[in-house]
Amino acid sequence: MENFKRIGVLTSGGDAPGMNAAIRAIVRAALDRNVEVVGIYDGYSGMINDHMELLSSGDVSNIISHGGTILYSARCDEFRYEEGMQKAIANCKKHDIDGVVAIGGDGTFRGATDLSNRGLPTIGVPGSIDNDITASDYSVGFDTAMNTVITMCDALRDTCESHARCNVVEVMGRTAGHIALRSGIASGASAVCINEIPFDEDSCIQRLIKERNNGKRSMLVLVAEGNGDFAEQLTKRIEEKTGIEARFTRLGHIQRGGSPTLEDRFIATQMGAKAVECLLAGQSNVVVCKRGNDIVTYDINYAQNIDRMYKKKLTEEQIAALSPDMRTEMEAFCQMRREQLEALYNLAYEVAR
Ligand code: F6P
């Protein structure tokens, strides 16, 4: 075990329900090993602006059930530049911080790598409602967001049933369709549209017409955000082409709030405790991930490369620089993720018929 006396914790990027459960687990797991924890406020900008304070066990009492993050969150441009990073590291040194746990998404992990590369061991914990950290089966906040979506969809279903309408519902996810897909299945949507798989609009229209002809009054179509005003325009086209009265709803940031579900509290606790265990054991620049029933770690660079490969953001040169074995392994990983997504997509349409 490294001789750590004090670690820092921050939340950065879009907040996610369950972040508080992760903070609590980190504080408690560290205190259990006689290591103090400094809470860093407002993500990386709190590091730069020296907005930090020691957290006691009592400071994290009764937060497990609260949405948002007691450490607040921000996206920080200044941290992208060397000057900002150096300020952040100097402030961490001033507070005797030996290592950091950073909870957030992709941007948060880039910051974690920057700190690790400059000699401050840092570990990432996936916190994002989007569930778009490809290396991990799960990111904290996903389950709560989906539960919020299905609650809202159930309410929309009621009014659609009364008025014999179709409601097109746009949900968050940035460019990822996980929220739309699972919530669509769970709310009995007639169709789901995500950015990863081409959407057959004509067959969606035909399906809605067929459903109406079979006597169905209420219809929901779930659309993942990330495609401009596509969902709004689709609503208009559905009304024009099917004759079914249609309404558009953008659920927006309501999906980011609320009391975390059991799943989010539980996985956040597992991941937070694992992050502390790994940091104190001398690991750095790794991200805690869920794979099946296990909580594991991956090197952040590897995790980010997997992510970029999956999202087709790796350049030809970057791909060529990978060893043949590594490339094969990463391609297989991405293929596994694509197959998981396709299986759910097929299920969504199979049960909508
Ligand atoms: O990454 C989480 C997320 O909620 C995305 O689903 C969404 O696209 C984005 O953040 C919204 O960001 P902001 O809070 O900056 O509006």
C-alpha cells in the first residue's frame, strides 16, 4: 500500500444521480483506512480556484439518497491548458493531496490522465446518465435516468390514450442511444430511433398506421438526442403521413435529477470503494469499470481508445500504431458492444409488433 495520507475527490461534467453515493463510499472507504479525503468543488475548476475542504464521515451522512452532487459540477475549459493544470496541481500539493478520484465521463477521464501524467495519481469512476463509457457495462446515473424517462412516458401514455395521439419523446444520451433504447422497450414504444443504427422512417410510419388500424389509440416513439431537431420534424411528418395527431416532448434535464435508484446507489458504492482500494494500492490513470458482475479497472488510455474506436473517432494512423494483438482485441470488444446494442434494438421492434 502506498503511503497515502490524504486523497481528493471531485465530480465533473454533467451531474448524474448516484454521484453522491460514490462520494460517500470514497470518503468512508478512505477513512476506514485512516486516509483523509478532501472534497474538491466544481470539478476541475475547484482545483484551479482552490475551492476544496476536508470531508468528515458526517459530511457524507444522508446523501446516498440525494440526486445531484454535493461537490457540484462544472465543465472547465481552463483545465485544458498547461497553465490551468499546473495551478490545479499546485493547489493539490498545497492541500497535501496524494491522489485523486474523479467521477464523471469522457472529459473527466481526459483530465484524470493529465493529472496522472503530471505525477498526481488519479483514478476515474464513470458517472454519466448516458452510459457511454464503452469500456464499462455501466456508468452511474443510467438507471435513475431511465426510470425517470419511463415514469414520464407512462404519464404521456395516459394522455395519448385519452386523445388517441402519438407522442414523440426525445431523450438524452448525447450521441448514445442507450437511454432511448432501454426506456423505449420498458415503456412499450412503437418505435425507437437512435444514432447508432439507421432509422427506417417509412416502416415506422407504416407500423403506426397498422397499429391505428388495429385499434391502438396511444403510441410512443422514443428518439435519442444528438441529431438536431430531427425528433421535432419527425413528429410533424408522422402527423402528416399517418393522419394521427402527434405531439413532441423533449424531456431534457429532468433526466439528470432525482433520488438515485438502488442500482445507482449500489454500483456507485462498489465503484467508489474500488477506486479508493486501487488508488491506495498504487494504481494511477485507470478507470473503474463494471464488466458482468465484476468491478474491474482499465488503463484510461486503453479505455479511451476503445471508446474512440467504437465511436469511429480513431484516425487511420492511430489504428496503425496499435499492435496487431491489441487491435484485434479492441475490435472484438467494440463488436461485442455493437452486438449488444443491435440485440436490444431488434428486441424493441420485435415486441412493438
Ligand atoms: O452527458 C450527460 C448529458 O446530460 C447528455 O445526455 C446531454 O447531451 C448533455 O449532458 C447536456 O449537457 P448540459 O448539462 O451542458 O446541457
